[in-house]
Amino acid sequence: MIVTLQLIFGYLFWKKPAKNKMSNTERTFIAIKPDGVQRGLVGKIIQRFEEKGFKLVAMKMIQASQAHLEEHYADLSKKPFFPGLVKYMGSGPVVAMVWEGLGVVKTGRVMLGETDPAKSLPGTIRGDYCIHVGRNICHGSDAVDSANKEIKLWFKDAELSDYKSCESDWLYE
Ligand code: IDP
Ligand code: MG
């Protein structure tokens, strides 16, 4: 009897984990595109994420294959600019990174600015450092699900570092 009551109360008052609960360990995939690398903007872009307080979890320089880039941009495969986009992204090395922190996917996109640099506000990466939509120097995942997919596509599990940042107690209450 007591067990049954416990089960009923347990079920009624059990707090389901919120599906979209924000987490300090949310991760996003950020890449500095070939033009960002060629134009010497790697340090500046990394600095913005570091100074914000996000934690660098993985980073590598890689010249991606056509097949890899076609998979990365699969959602855009019907767009007229798709072949040019894949060619541009494969035209040189990119710096691929994983950054971690509360709301990092959404905030990362805000820090990047709009897809079209002409519509990006000053103070954003694209607003400050580039001009044309086809040469917008950086990539950032647009949602938590796509971030997780992109991280899997670009990094092996063993390449993701698991460490506690010494800043974390001063960044989060
Ligand atoms: P995002 O990078 O801001 O998420 P998406 O719409 O996902 O923007 O497009 C992916 C990339 O495709 C852009 O970052 C840009 O490099 C390129 N792109 C998007 N629209 C155009 C266009 O109209 N012309 C040329 N390239 C484009
Ligand atoms: Mg996108």
C-alpha cells in the first residue's frame, strides 16, 4: 500500500527534466573559413570567444574534402550557390573548433553576425571583418541539434578535451 502511494506521489510530483533546459556544457561548432585563415583573422576570432568566457574544447586546422563539405552543407545542396560554397570552403585550410558554455550556440551566432556581412552590425565578427556573403570568414552552428551533428562530423570523441576551466566559478553563479 505504502509502496503504491509512493509510486503515485512520485509520478505526480516527479519533475521532468525540461527538454530545452540551457546547460553550461552546451557546445557549438565554429569554423574559421579559408578566407578568415588567409586574411590573418584566426587570432582575432578566437580571442572574441575566449574573452567572452566560452571554453575551447577542441581545435584543429584542416583542409576539408569535397565530400566532407557536401555533407556539412547538405541542407543547402539545392541552393544555386552550393557548388561555389563547397569550392570556397575547400580552397584552403579552415580552423575547426568546438566551444562550450551556457547558450553558446545562440550567442555564438550573435557574435558572428548575420550571414550577409552587409546586414551584420559593427561589433560582430562579420560586421567588422568582411564584406561579401560569399566570403563571410566564419561558420557557426545554428541550433543545438545541428551543433551536435557538426561536432560529430568534424571531430572524433577523443579530440574533444574534457577539463574544468579555472574561470568557470567566476563566469557562472
Ligand atoms: P550561415 O553560415 O549564417 O549559417 P547559411 O544560410 O547556413 O548561413 O549559409 C551557409 C553559407 O553559405 C554562408 O555562411 C555563406 O558562406 C554561404 N552563402 C549563403 N548565402 C549565400 C549567397 O546568397 N551567395 C553566396 N554564398 C552564400
Ligand atoms: Mg548555416
